[in-house]
Amino acid sequence: KRKKVAKSKMPKDTLGIYNLQRKSLTKIPNVKGHKLPAKWAGFVAYQLEEVKSDKKTEGKKAKKVSAKNGYHVVIRNLKTNRQDTLKYITSYSFAEEAQRLVYVTTGEEGWAAPGIYWINLENNRSNTIFSTEKAKYSKLTISASGERVGFIADLDTTKAQVRPNALYSWKEGMNRAEKLVDAASAPQGYRVSADGNISYSEDESKMYFGLATPPIVKDTALIAEEIVNVEVW
């Protein structure tokens, strides 16, 4: 950093996986981050930094990994060393007690449409929980058993200052997630908050989520000279 080296040329992190029985170390370069299940073993998920490729797409500009488009996530079975790559992932989580995983992808043609997906890692069965071309998701949460998923979705493509957030819920066996609360059904004077965490009761019969009062919005009708600018020193 002192030498002002470009971010793209900075050294990348390497993930080390050590097998205590075989006393062997596996090194995986260019790793942006990784996650492990909380109360069960056998899998690790790691997010890769951008890796340059010489492959050219048929006259199309290749989609790049980024914070907006998401990064590729590799799911590695530590017993068999089998790996599956999930592309353009913006959020992912393991269930706390069961071999289940949920993730959000911005999608790739020929692989998966943009949306939220759930995987049973015991049999590698995948379900589409929610899919739409453009949406912003927040607070993606999978229950401890892995049987339920909750999330906040903003499907509005306009630049509205007050975002029309909606709370969605999905349970294993359902075709798609159902909308529980939105601006029309929220208690009067409140809206679904994209900042409040989603959680479940111990028996998973209840979901807890956040509500908030509407924010104070900027008056876009004012010209620059009419906007009050206060500096506190």
C-alpha cells in the first residue's frame, strides 16, 4: 500500500485445508473468503477472487465478477474432495444443524437464472426458492434445520427514495417463496426494514423480522442553492 500498488496486483489470500488423519495440506489460492458449517462437518465453501481467463465468449462481453455481480463460490466435500462451483454469488449461508445451503446469484445464461436457490448437500438436490430478472435481496436467512428460508426483496427497478421492501418466506416442499408482509400489509405507519435481522424461534414455528418507520426523504424539487448545508466542528 505504501508503494501504491494497484489493488489488482496486490497479493491474494490462500486458503489452507489440513487433513489431520493424512497429515496433508491443501492450498487454494485467490480466495476472497470462506465459510464452515457451525454444528456439522464435511464441507467448506470458499469465495474466489477474480481469476483472469483467456477464453473468449462468442462476440459477447464476458460478465465479470464483482461486488455487484457476485463472486464464484466453490462448495468442497472434504471427504470425497468433490467440488461444485456456484457462479456470481452475492450471498450464501450454511444451515446451522443440517447439510443445507442457501445462496443468491445474479445468474448466468446456461447455468442459472437470477434468484435464490437452496441445496440439500446430502443428495445434491437443488430448489429454486425465488427468481426474477432484477431484484435486491437482503437478510437472507436459513433456519437451523435448513427447512426454512426468509429474506427481504426489493423488486422495484425505479429510483424511489423509500424502497418497497417485502418479507418472503419459504419452507421445504414449497414450489416458491411466498410474500408475507409488504408496504400494503405492514402495520400502519411502518414498513418492512432491510436493516432488521431475520431469525427463527427454537422450534421454527415463528419468524422474527424488523419493521421501521418511513425515512425522512430528501426534497428533490429543491435547487442546489436552496438545500441547507450545515457543518458542525
